[in-house]
Amino acid sequence: MDTDPIRDRLDKLTRHGFSALMDAAADGIVVIDRNGTVLDFNSAAQRMFGLAPGQIVGRNVARLMPEPDRSRHDEYIARYLRTGEARIIGIGREVTGQRADGATFPMQLSVGSAEGLFIGIVRDLSAQKAAEEENQRLKDRLVEVDRLSLMGELAAGLAHEINQPLSAIATYAQAGERIVSDEATDTEALRKTCRVIAEQALRAGRVIHNLRNFVGNRQVVEDEVDFNRAIQDVLNLVEADATAAGIAVHTEYEPDLPPIVADAIRLQQVLLNLTRNAVDAMRDGPRKEHGIRIRTQRSGRRSVGVEVIDHGHGYPRELADEMFQPFVTTKPGGLGVGLAVSRRIVRTYGGELYYRSNPGGGSIFGFSVPQKRAFGDGHHGQE
Ligand SMILES: Nc1ncnc2c1ncn2[C@@H]1O[C@H](COP(=O)(O)OP(=O)(O)OP(=O)(O)O)[C@@H](O)[C@H]1O
Ligand SMILES: [Mg+2]
């Protein structure tokens, strides 16, 4: 009489299938018993940990992990057997492994348990982690490069902006000296002269203060931002740039905008990038006298935004699809990072950077940012 042929084949498959699976798996597979003793260790695990089966089979699995897990692993198993409380089993999580040479590495661990055995499946995450870190490093570098190139290009305008108050100070100081050396000193004239000197010195100081905020590594600070205020505060940098090119800047502020939570300096950096582009687009154009318009507005129910409206040559049609890609530029000295970095900053705050063509000729670039509640105001739940 035949034994049940299907049952027989299933049994065989379970026996041989498991070892075929072990050998073929790209992930490391480690089988242990309830004492933590390693029973099986597939070839992917051998490569990952740098251990031959003879070096680990029959020993405690804790050897595959660094402290503090190494000394605690027996306790982890005991607790699971005692309470059934799973910290990893059936959930999977990212843990640290240790190779034979002592090097540690991040790995994804999933564990299943059956028949008093535990089967761990491990994936080495070091390559993925390294790629993520490299990616982040490149992004940081991009912001850095952008800020520096922005500074370089702004320098001419800034020199102009600082020179004006400085020469005013010099002129008024000379006038003051003449007044004092006069026989009948006019104290009222002297007082006025001193006041102008002080005002002009403060004006130059403000320009330098704004400038300093952009240079050097600063930490990102999230705070409640009065949108109109933030734009007003950076306007002398914007104007320095535009007026040096003979272009006027007109502003329109929508009153009573709700505050948003963001880093004002970063939003100002976006505005600077947009106006820099606007200036470049208008520099040698025929509509220069129309100037640049900067307009804040409510956009949607709970968003605030700003638009930079220029009368330049408009956005080059053939670039339309890659407008916000990094290193896309039509300028001889351009890096092509202004719009890419700006979009990234705006997205950090849940907003979007957009473009449309100006019906009056030129471009409109703008962004809007949703209003968010400030941290710590007691409303963390959904609205
Ligand atoms: N307001 C605008 N009007 C017309 N074209 C624009 C405008 N803003 C951007 N562009 C086009 O988009 C390209 C990319 O702009 P982006 O700010 O990303 O880089 P860039 O200005 O060329 O260089 P960078 O900002 O790095 O100095 C520009 O080279 C230009 O061709
Ligand atoms: Mg630019």
C-alpha cells in the first residue's frame, strides 16, 4: 500500500525546501532555540557577519550583537517566553549587529517563532544608511553653496547700500565740524546734524545685521513669524540688489495676515532668490522702469503667501519642465540652484513654490505656506 503521496512530498519539501530557502535567501537567516543557541546560519548571514558556520553554530546568538544587547539577550528571550510580550517578534525593527571583526552595523531584524525555535531574518542596512547620509550631506551642501553664491552676487548691491549712509555720515560730520567752529554756534542745527549721523549709522548697521544672518552656519529656528514683518526686514537687502541694477521695488502688504510657524531667515532667503532672479531677468530688458512688485497675500483659508512679479524676459519655454531642478541655468555665472533650494525650503513648511507668466510681460514666482499652530500652545490634536 502506498503512503499518501501528497503528504510525502509536502514533508520532503518542508525538509529540503527549508535548506534550499536558507541557501538562496539574500537576507541573513539565523535559527536559534529557546536558550539562544544558534542551530542554523545561512550563507548570507555568514557573509554579513564574517563568520563560518563552525564559528557560531552551537554558540549563543548574543555574539552577533554589541553591548548592551549582548549581555541582555538571554533575558529578552526569557521575558518573551514568560510573558509572550513581543518586542521584535512579528514586528521587526532596526537594531545593531556586530561582525566578527568587531565592526557594528545597522540592520533590519524580523523574528518569527515556531516549534520552540526562533527564526531571525536580518538585512544589512549599512549601504542604505550611507546613501541616506550622503544624500543629506549633499542637500546641506546645496543650501550652503546657494547661500554663498547669493552673498557673492549681492556684494555689489550691498557695497552701494552701505556706501550711501557712510557718505551721508561723512558729509554731515563735516557740516557739524563747520557749525562748531563757527563763532555763533547754532545748537539746533548741530542737533539736527547729529541726528542724521546717528540715523545713517543705524541704517548701515541694519544692512550689516541682515547680512550677518545669512553668512555663517546658523541653526534653523522655528518660531511664530509675522509674514509681512519678515519681508519688510529683508527689504533693504532686496533693494540693495535691485537699485544697483536701476530697478525699483514696489511692495504691497496684505494687512492682518495670520502668523505662521517657520524660520524667518529661510523664508527671507527664498524671497531673495526670487528677487535676484527677477533682477537678472529685467537687467537689460526694455521694461525695466516698471520695476518689481512684491505682494503678500492670503492664499486659501489658512495660508499666507508672497509673489514676486517682474517685467523681465519671462521664463524660457524650453526649460519649463525642469524649472525647479538643481543646476538648470541659462546664466553664464549661474549655478542654477536658486529655485531648487527655494522649493525645498518652502516644502519644509508644507508650502509650494509656483510660477506663472505675467500677463504684463515677465514672470510671477510665488509661494504660499499654510498657517500652523505654534508648538506648545496646547493644541496638538487634529483640527
Ligand atoms: N524671474 C525669472 N524670469 C525669467 N527666467 C527666470 C526667472 N527666474 C528664474 N529663471 C530662469 O530659471 C533658471 C534657474 O533659476 P535658478 O534661480 O534656479 O538658477 P540661476 O538663477 O540660474 O542661478 P543661481 O540662482 O544658482 O545663482 C535661470 O537661469 C533662468 O533662466
Ligand atoms: Mg537664481
